[in-house]
Amino acid sequence: MPDIFQTQIKNALADPNLQSALDTNAENRLHARVQGYASLREEWLILRERAHGVRDETIANLDQYLTQFIDKVESNGIIVHKAEDASEAVQIVLDIAQHSDAQLIAKSKTMVSEEIGLNHAMTSTGIRVVETDLGEYIIQLRNEPPAHIITPAVHLKREQVGQTFHEKLGVPLTNDIATMTSVARQELRQIFLNADIGISGVNFGVADTGTLCMVTNEGNGRMVTTIPPVHIALMGIERLVPSMDDLALMLALLPRSATGQKITVYVNLINSPRQTEDADGPFERHLVLVNNGRTALRTSPLSEALLCIRCGAGLNACPVFREIGGHSYVNPNGKPSTYPGPIGSIVSPGLFGQSEFGQLARASSLCGACKEACPVDIDLPKLLLRVRAGGISMQPGRAESKISLSVQLGMKIYAWLVTKPKIFAFSQQIAGLATSLLPGDPHWMQVPGFTGWGRSRDLPKPSRHPFRSWWADRPIKEMEVELSDNVEHEVLREKRLNSQAEKSDTKSLIDWFAAELSALDGRFELIESDGGRDAQILKLGEQILSLLHGKDISSIMSWQTDQLPSGLVDYLKDHGIQVVQKADPSIKAGLTGVLAAIAETGTLVLHSGPERLQAASLLPEVHIAVLEARAIFSGMDQVFNLDELMDSAAVTLISGPSRTADIEMTLSLGVHGPREVYVFCLSD
């Protein structure tokens, strides 16, 4: 490994703050992922196999799907640009910005923009670009690259963030995470409102509908795609799925793998620019399709890496990444890789060259933890070995030339030994006997001077009781217990699936939705229909009025009267509430209807259109939604079949209040979107 790479690793291992931050991230993410998978309606391995098939088939027929996607996107009114490389992508964005006389750009997290160096290029022309994801905002203030593709500031402790805010923003020094989150909300609110252009990434493009899908938790993704007059979406050409059904599958796996959530707080589905009669939204949308080496990667031995959906699960599972962090993955000149961890050690040399980032693949134990965690079942260890052997070019002998003769000899001896079971078993016994004569330190063999292998590795003591002997001596009763545990697991899984099926078939959909919403810190109130519809609306008005008075709120931002239950808006006006039906950032509460709801995830589905102000569910601190019980569906796949989704310029799936865990993995609500979500459900 090059000296700079080694130095970065050593510095990371010696940094106690980094080690503590990485440990917290890994423990929390892995625990949450296990819980997230347990809530799936189908077995995780079955869904993963299906997702692998979808992504594999898409990449195999990428030209066909890309043509279909572009045709549909353009017919929807979005302007499509094709960029062969990073410089062309940057120039396209710069041309759009100059044509729009843009001075300020609000940007949500997009790894493609990091890949092409967009921020630096725009700033050099005098255009101000502000990152609005909390983690990205923090590292932008610190002039650092992201340390993780999901949690950019994972390497920082709260004290470091507090010091950064104090120095860069001039606010009082604090280590309180809720206070720091509020500071970011206040600082970035005017950025959203004043931005000339909003820039976002694209998690998935749907080929047969031309839909752009973006997932976020904080609400900044909604902000930059809703409030500025111009929206630019950056998308790698490989980020396609054939259909909305395939999108539903990916959305069942992506958030669970990334953060352990059943679904992110906001899933934004964008079909077109603002339509003629729409209440709000950008008048102009652009999609920049970025190649930047992906076509070459697709025809290389590393093509499977294009299946990646950028969930970050492989990073969280990797024992190497969990010790050295994202900033350690650098090229020979010290330039950080945009994509760190196991997948980055494949994608970076695949996109940017073996000589630049080929050495990253050696920062891996090849233990397979990344493959086990991958929601689309990419064989990452196999690809890492291919990079070690020469990556895209696969030149014979290239990897051998980088390995010392002593290591080559040792590997040949080891290979001979492990293919002789009896000799290998005998050698284990000898090594075990020798263990008692060795010093107590379990990492007893560090010999960098002899082979170079030990510079970043320790060889543990041989066990006095190797696995082979333990397995042979294992009691029959212990094996029976394991078998019983497996049977119990299957029984529990069947019970879970049966329970969910029962919920889908009964009126308990309301209870299911209410429970899921409450788990997401949302509030639910069922308004019964006893006494008829008029009495029900009266009770609804009283409940909302009581809520507003309790919060000392006298004005609300609202959808138009025709889009809400008849008589509700008039009731609120008659009782002293000022109802504003246009965007007003000073108003603290917003009132909306709901197209549909998803019981499985506690999700509200709102669609843009005439008299349906998107800002009412986005800008205020409190979002009040009125839901008809008959509009509750069990799963996302059912909702994705609704005609209204494709007829609207934008659709948003909302699951609870805005949230972030970008500072020390500590949950904070209301970073950009509403801090509170109240759902009043009208029974049939």
C-alpha cells in the first residue's frame, strides 16, 4: 500500500474521537438493520434475491431501459441532458445556472455531485452553493469531504460540531444536539427560500413512467425540489428500475439496509415540472444523466458493482471501515475517494482508474460481511479480488508484481497445507500446544520488517482448542437445541406473515396505521362517524381548533377549501383562525388532505396539483393531515398502482416528522420539515 494510504490508516487508528464515533455508528446501524429486516412481509433473503435479479437484468439491458426512460422523462416535460464525463456534467449545470442568472444554489445530498466536483466548480465561478443535509452542511463548514455515503459527518463528535458552529456561524458554544439542529434549521431556512436553483440526486429512475425517486429523512430533499423555481437532478445512468413495482421492492430494502427504517420520512416521486394549475413547485426541471466511466465499468469484470443502490450497509458491516473510516480511502496523492468502504474500493478504481484507487481493495479482510449485508447481493469479496488482480484491465501478473516474494512463498506453503486435511489438523494441534509457551498478548506476531504483511495486520495466537476439535466433540443435545431454534424461527416467521395478512383483510388497517405512525413520533386521532357526516366534521373542527389553541397558533397555511372535508375551513375561520392558502414561512401550522395512507409503514401520500399547496406540509413546524379511513392501504405496492400518482407533477410519501441522526447518531426531530405531524382520521 502507498505510504499516504498507510499514514491515513495509522492516523485513523490512533484517533480516539474517530474510533468512538465509528463504533457508535456501526453498533447502532447494525442493530437497526436487523430490526428493520424483521418487519419485512417476506423473507429478507427472498427479497434480496429478487432485488438482485431486477438490478442485474436492468444493467444487462441498460441501453434499452435508458432509452425508454429518457423518452418518458422528456414526454413528461423534464429537460434531459447527457454528460459523458465529470467536466461535461459540471458545464451543463453551470450553463443552466448562468441561463437562470443564479447566484444561490440549495443542494441536497448527492454522491454524483461529489464525484464530479460540482461544488468547487460552481463556487469558482462566483455562484454560492450551500449543502442542506445536516451532515453535509457540517462538513462543508469544515471544508471536509463526506466520511460516509449515508452519514457524512459520522467521524465527528458533538463537541467538534458545536465548536464548528461556534466558529463558523458565530452562535454560542454548545454541545446540545437539539440546539445545534435548531441552529441549522434557522440558518438554512432562508437558503431554501432564497435559492435560485435546487439541486438533488436521484435514488432511482423508473423506466416505464419517467419518475424520479428521491429518499430523505430531513426534508431538505423536498425543499430543494419544491421551493426554488428551477430544479436540477443529477443521476448516474445505472440508477434505473424497470417499473413502479420494482421501485416498491427497492424501497422496502434501501431504508432498512441504510438506517434500519421501514421507510424514510420522505419519499419524493417527481414526474414533471409544475403543471399549469399547480399551487406550487418548480417551473423548470432538468435531469443530468452522468456516465463518467459507467459504460466502461459495465463491460468490465467489475460490472456487478453497478448493481449497488448506495445504502451504505457494506460500510457499516465492514470491519476495516469500522476502524479507519471513510477519509482513509485515498489515492497515492492523498486525494480522498468519493466512495469509501468495500463498494468504494471497487467502484473508485472502476470509474477513475486502477492506478488511482486500485490499492484500496487491499484494505479489506475479505471476510464477506459486506456481501452478507448487501440488499442486492453483490459479491463484493469476488470483486475486491478482481481489483487486486488488476481490476478492469485484468493484466496477467499485475497483482503479483506488487506482492513480495516472501509473502508469495508463504501463501504457497499455506495453500499446500490447507489442502491436506490430516496434515492441517496435525499442524493445528502443534500450534495449539505451542500457544501455552507464548506471551499473553493475543496479537503476538507483527513482522513488517520480514514480509511487510504485518504493517497493518496482527496474527492472533493459535487456539488451544481449534474449531475442528470443538465441532467433533459437540454434544448431540446441543445440535438438537440448534435445530429446535431454527424450527422456532420458521414458526415465528409464519406467525408474522399470517398476522400481517390478517391486518390487510380487516378494518384493523386503521389500528395498524395508527400504531406505525405513533412509532414514528406522529400523533393519531380517530374521528368516529356517529351522528352523521356533519357531526363528524364538527368534531374534527373542534379537535383541530383545540390543538391550535393549545399551541397558541392563530393562523394556518392550508390547502384550498375544495380539497378538504366540506365545512372544515369555514368552521376554523368562524372560530378566529386565519386560513392562508399560499406559501408563508412565518406560519407555524399547515393543514392538508391526504390522497392515501400506507398502514405497513404509517405513511401519508400527498400529491401536488391545483389547490393542493405542497408547502403546507413542508414549511410549518406542525403538519395537520386529514385522512379518510377508506384511503388506507396495507402496502406501498397497492398505492403505487393509483392513477393519481402518475397524473401529478410530484407525489410525496410522508412518514412522521422530519428527523436526523447526523450528529453522534442521536435522533433529532424537525431539522427542516415539520417537528410534529398530526393525523385526524375520519371513519367511514
